[in-house]
Amino acid sequence: MKRFTTCTIAAFVSGLLGGYLGAQISVLAHVANCQNKPSATAALCQVGGFGASLWQGTVAGLWTGNILGAFFAGTFLSRQQSRQKYRLQPGFGSEVSEEQEPRISFTQLQSIVEDAGLSFGELTITHSDAVALLRSLGLNQEAIDAVLHKFELPQQLEES
């Protein structure tokens, strides 16, 4: 509900701003167009077309401002919401399929960890979670064993 209200207010405010700017631009264009005419008809041109150009610019600006304001507010709020969507959970990769949860990059993961006030050096995961992570990265069993050996981790693997 908060997102809907924020988008509505942003669309309304940008619509008003767009209406004001559209009216100003339309009136200035009409006045400039009337200055190319002889002095007697220029005054009639400015008076006669002022209301129409004001109305036309306001309506065009309102539509454009509302649509663009709602679009940009929705896009911004959607990105904010997707940043808050991901959270670290125990049992990484063990019981969650790829269809159920979207994938995130390591850069996004690092950003999530930093937003939580931590660093990668402070995080620990279980042996089975490390193996699941390496498998999800596409490493085969031989490569996983080599990585575990490099970091001197016990190789207590259950074939799954």
C-alpha cells in the first residue's frame, strides 16, 4: 500500500509540474509565432490564441508528467524493493530449487553483506553449504576436492 501511495503522489506532483511547464512552453511558442505577424494582427493573435495554447499545453503536460512520474517512481521503488528482497538463509542451496528463488551475483551478495554491517571475513558457512555453493557454481567433484584440499578442509562428502 505504501508503494502504491508513493507512486500516486509522485505521478500527481510530476503531472502538476508537467502541466505548468507544458503551459509555459505552449504559451511562449504561441507568442513567438504571433510576433512574426504585422502589429495589428499580432495583438489579436496573442489574445485569441492565448487560452487555447494555455489549455493545450496544460493538458499535454499533465498527461506526460503523470505517465513519466508514475513510471520513474515505480521503477525506483521496484529496485529498492528488490534490494531488500534477498537475505542470507541457513542451508544455502540445499533445499531451494532455481525456479523458486531468483539468482544473485557475487557483487549483489557483497552489497547485501555490507548493508548488514558485516564483511566476508566475518561470515562462516558449514562444510555442506560450502560444497553446495561450489556445486551451484558448476564445479565438478574433482575441482571441489581440490578446493577443499587447498584450504585444508576435511573432505567428508556425501554423494548426492
